[in-house]
Amino acid sequence: MPLLLASGLLTACVAGPERVSVPAEQASAVQIEQVDLARFWGDEVTPSLRSLIAQQYTQTRTAVRSGRRPSTAVNHVDFLAISGGGADGAFAAGYLTGWTERGNRPQFEVVTGVSTGALAAPFAFLGPDHDNELREVFTQYGDRDIYRNLGLIGVMGRGLYDIGPLRQLIGRYLTEKMVEEIAAQYRVGRRLLIQTTNIDAQRPVVWDLSAIAASARTDRREHMIDILLASAAIPAVFPPVRIDVRLDGQARQELHVDGGTVAQVFFAPPNIELSGYEKHYLGHARSRTLYLLRNGRLTPEYAETEETALGIARRSIETLIKYQAISDLMRLQLQTTAARGQLYYASIPDQFTLRPKSEFDRSYMQKLFAAGHEEGRLARWRKQPPLTPVQAAERRKPD
């Protein structure tokens, strides 16, 4: 009995204060204080999303006419989506810097990020001037800079690891100056979108981080950090992040976890029909290219599985994620084709055979960054996603 009592008290201590949640029937009615069009559901085309796109295209048209964006922006558009992948996020970071060195990296009108891809997305959004910070984030920090193991407290609480160090790391780079830069790009029609998972609703939420940056909130930077942290909060491993919302004037809290719980990579809900907006606001449909950086391998990786609960769970999750990534690629390929656009994707090459010795092995990340840099410098893109991981192995050569 004393042990059970101690266990109960420990659980109460680490679970955090009671949360005032959102009723199920009102999940779509919540508001984000002092931010218009801050987010939308990632799995359906909603009135909020339609309003967001209309506003974006109005800003784009105005920015082109005033010379704040090039005239080519009304004829062609480039998008970038960066996937999840933990330490493998060093691949996309390296690829982007290699792309800069190649000299033809475009300015993306929209950048999306999930999990580790969310942490890279602000740098990718602002362009090559932030390549040095991007390199630092994905090569100069390791396990102790990302999390602390909580031991028994973590097992009984909200997550195995405390990610206070990661919050501090995000805050070190997401400065007020950087927030202002993001806000300036929002005003000319560019968007920085981050996906989290509303674990109560079991649905993806896409946050317009650029709209939050441009808002009048005095805590806009802290709110952006919360969202980036939530997008990277691997369920059970890292604690979920509580996001403050308003419902009928009353304060409520949603619970958000890793955006990769729903999709490893995203761009927009299906049936969005961007060409209709373009014809209305820009006078004609634009040509479009979606570039996708997959922070992981698409091919099967044989490894003897440790016959423990943790070993089997880890291997099963790795397998699930691999197949989910293939499915996400196929979905985005279908969406892009339907929109008469072109999709290009890159993933960790088969030739890179190193494995990390820990969750965030700094030496591994440095070597993967270098490999990604070379892939980006050589522009090793592929066009047609594989149907299965085995087919990915058969399509090793760039298209």
C-alpha cells in the first residue's frame, strides 16, 4: 500500500496542473487570441483555410505591383515541404546549404515543416542568409542539448524526457529579429506553416507561424516556440505541449504532440484547388513546383531486432514510419499532379550507411549534414515516388 500511495502521489506531481480542455463539439470553434487566420485543420478545406489563401494571394498581388516581390511571382511558384525524422533532420539542413552553393535555390512562397522539419523550416523560409544558423542547429548540438532523461519520474509522468533544453535551444535562434523577418515576409504573401497533432481531436493542425509573427501579440515569440516544440514532441518520449486557446471568451487548453503522428510530411489538405484562387486574384493559373525533403531512408534496412518490449516497439515504429513516408509521398504526388504541378523529392541516399549511437548523435548528424550538402550541391532530385520501400531501392538513380 505505501508503494501504491507513493506511486499515485508521484504521478500527480509529474502530470502537471489540471487542464481545462475543449469540448469535442466545439473543437473547430476555438480562437487564438490576437491572431487572425492563425491555423486550420490539416485534413479538410475549411472556411478559415479559404480565407487564409485569399488573403495570401491578395498580399502577393499587391507585393508584385509595388515591386516588393518579383514579377515572376505571378507566373510561377515554388513550395518546400520538410519532413520529420529526428536526428536525420541534418540531411535536409545539409541539402539546403548545398542547394545554396549550387546557386539556383529559389525563394519559396510557402515552406511547411513537421517535427525536426519544423525546426529547420524558419531558416529555410528566410533563405540562404540563415544557412549558418541552420548548419549550427543540426551539427553543433547533441543529446544533452536536446533533452534530459527523467528516469522513473518520466515513466510515471507525461514523457520519458524533459525537453526544456530543446525549448532553450529554439529560443536561442528564434530571436525577436528573426520573428520580425518572418513577419515582413508574411506581409508580402509568403507563408511559414508548421504541423502539430491535436491529440484530443486526433487531427492535424496547421499553424501559420508567419501570421503569428506578424500579429500584435506581446508573447508572439513564446507562442511560436510552443508550436515548434509541440511539432517535435514525440508522443510518450517527449511531453505534450499545452496550447492556450479561447472559447466563448473563456481560456482553454489544447494538447498538441508531434505533427509526424499524422503525417511525416505535408503541404495542404486535398481538393484545395489553388488554380481557382490564382485565376481570381492573379488573373491566371501559375505553374508550380513542390520540393520535398525526406529526412530518412525510403528503402528497407535489415537489422536483427532485440527481443524486448522496447526493442520490438522501436523497430515496429521505425517500420510504420517508413511506410507512412511512402504513403505521404504518393499522396502529395497525386495532389501535385492534379494541380498540374511538378513534385521533386530527395531522401537520405542508400550509400550513407552510418547509424547513430544515440538519439541525437552529434558526430552522426555532422556526417549526415555533409552527405546532404553533397546531394543538394549536385541537385539529386527524384520525380516519381515508389509504391513500396522495395521499389524505392529499385529507383536509386535520380530521375
